Amino acid sequence: MAIILKDRPRRIDIPGDILVLDGDFCLEVLAGASCRTSKRLESEGLPFVMVAGCKYRPLNAGRAWLANRITRRNQPQDRLRA
């Protein structure tokens, strides 16, 4: 017999990070993007973990992943070595 938790925790503290529900992560970190967008970003490396059938995202690791995607214009390219 499975127990269904209607009042699942919105945040789970883990050492060094906080897991937040996928919907909360979308609102807080992805500027209100849909969960469908976050699912697409998973294929590009956005971290997640499933806990008791619910998708949670690490807050600090997700923010770091997003920050690493920032691009800057007019940056000199690395020179190719022959």
C-alpha cells in the first residue's frame, strides 16, 4: 500500500545546498519559466533529483549552472595552435 503525501516539503536541506521543488525553482531562478522549459534545460545539464516521485532541483548548483551559461560578446577567441 503506497502512502501519498499531499503536503510534501517545498525545500529539503542537504549538506552544502537546498533542494527546491521544480516549480519553485522555475519561479525563483528561471524568472518564471515553465516546467517544460526546465525539462528542456535538463538535456543541456540542469541538475535535478527525484525524491519520492517529486522532482527537486539543487538551488546553489542550479544557479551556478545558469551562471556558467552566460556569454559575452566580442571576446577574443582562443588562438589555435598548430
